[in-house]
Amino acid sequence: MPYHNWRRPLPRPIILPDVPLKLSTLADVRALVHKRLPAQHRSKQTWQRVAAVTTAAARGEVPADDVAVALKMVLHLEGIQCRS
């Protein structure tokens, strides 16, 4: 089983002011997707893609920048305000 480094930081924290929530690491993104999102959102292909990119970044297969980009795109599509 490959090693997962969930403590890898995002290039810049992503802040969701309406929640309020600050996402600074891959673990924060993972918790958002797997624990905080309602099931109907979690089952969407867009959120599943964020989860997959986050796992790949934790394995060191892609840069954490890819997670930030994917997450910001999905937040924008969902109409969720964020700052970074």
C-alpha cells in the first residue's frame, strides 16, 4: 500500500467564509469531501474527481496545486464563495 501524506499543504489556504472553514492541507480537503459534504454532493462526479486528485496528491503523484485548482473549480460550479 502506498504511503499517503495527508499533511501536505495546499499552495495557499482556501477559505470558505460562509461555512466558515479554512482548508490548508490535503487532510482538510479530504475531510471536507468525505465528512462535511452531504451525500448528494459527495456522489457528484465533480466532487469524486476532487477526492481522486486529493488522494493522488497525498501519494505524491500530482502536485498539491492540482488539488487547489480542482477544488476551486468545483466550488465555483456549486456557487460556493471561496478566497485564497
